[in-house]
Amino acid sequence: MPVPRMNRLGIEMLTLLGMPPVDYVRLAGELGCASVSTGLTGLPLAMFGITDFAPWPMWSLIDDAALRRDFRAALTDSGVQIGLAEGFRARSDAEAAASAPAMDLFADLGAGRLNASCTEEDRARAFDQLGELAEMAAARGMTFTVEFVPGSQIGSLGDVLELIAHIGEGKCFALIDSMHFFRSGGTLAQLRALDPAVIGYVQLCDAPHTGEGPYFMEAMFARRVPGTGDLPLAEFVAALPAAVPISVEVPILADLRAGLPPRDHAARVVAAARAIGA
């Protein structure tokens, strides 16, 4: 029996550590998901110091015209959309304008929403760079979200709300990642009190209340399946606006390295998210 399609549940690229895009979209469709997030290239684990495991060959939607054609066809055939265009950030070593070619390609692929994070250490420059990215996204007909990450200049929900006020309401929206939200001190009361109009997208995973080791590596490679950690995810989902897109971001490098088939991993995290109301 086919899996009923959920109208707002997607899969994030990080969940499958950069699975080639055609197979990734087909898998999302088979699981009844509405969307995927994607970057324009594969995820080279070696750049994070992981040299003993490479689950996929590298790929590029920038350089490979045939792959772009097949990717578009897979999206059309499966009914899956690009829920989130990834790979953008405010950074100290580049100007926002340098992102124009990548934005153009995402717009051509049909992405309706673009996300950015922040690695720029100067807060004023970060806000200005993100504001420029927001204008660039709007010029291409894309919604712009910003993801807060603990330890960065945009490290909490409060920081994103300050950024939205800087850029202008309706031009920038908050991407709320459940792990980042609770680890940065966010509470259910804060979420329930939030103007729902500022929430643009949600990434869902579980996690312990406190982690071990560098936060970045835990967030990249050691999250938990919804319902197996300490986060109050059912209440979190219930507090969200009914129409906001939710996507599972549950990378578990240890399980994939140990031989768990990526398809089985995707199926279990999607099922777990649905079980808590996503």
C-alpha cells in the first residue's frame, strides 16, 4: 500500500549525507514526502576530517548539465519540490553578491525558498550581508530564511528576530531547527508566544539535552531519530503553525557507517516524524 503523502513533511540533504540528487528525490517521493532540501554539490566528508567513510560519489548540479536535466525530471515525476535551497551564508571571506550564480541556478531549478546561515564574526556586517542576500532572493522570487546556530553571530531565535527587524518583516523569516532551538535556550512558551508569521521553515530531529564533543560535529553527524532523545518534539510540532514546512534533518553517521541502508534510515526518521504529528 503506498504511503500517504504528507503535505508539509520533507527530508533534508544532511539526513542522507549528500545522496546523489536523482536517487534522493525518488526516495523522498517513495516515502510520500513533499520536499527535499539540497545544495548544488555533494557533501565531501573529508572536509570535516572524516576520511574512512564516503557513502556517495561526488556530484555537481553546477557542472553536470545531464544531472540537472535528470534532477528536474525526477522532481516532476515524483511530485517532490525543492523545499529549501542550501549553501548560503554571511561570511567574512566573500561578499553576498558572489552568491548570485548559485541563486540563479536554484531559481532555474524551481526552488521557492533559500536558506542562509552566518559565519561572519562582525555582527553589523553579518546583518548587512544577510540583508543583501534577502534582497537577492526576493529579486528571484524566492522566500528567504535564516538559520540560527548556537555559537554563531546568529545564535538564537532572539538573534533572528533582531535580524528580521533589521531587514524588514516579510523579507526574512526564521528557520527553526529543533536541536538548535532547544540547545540555544529556546522554550515551548517562547515558541507558542512567537508571531507565527515569522516562521518560514522547520528542521526536525531529536537530541540529548546536553551533548558531548564539539557542537558542530554533533549537529552535522550525530543527531537522533525523533522520539529517541530528550527534546519535547510532540509539543514542539504542536506549537508550530499548521502550514509551516517541516523537514527531517537527522544525520547519524555511526549508523550509516555501520551498514544501515540509507533507504532504511530515511524511512525510519520519516515514520518517527509522522508519529509525533509532523
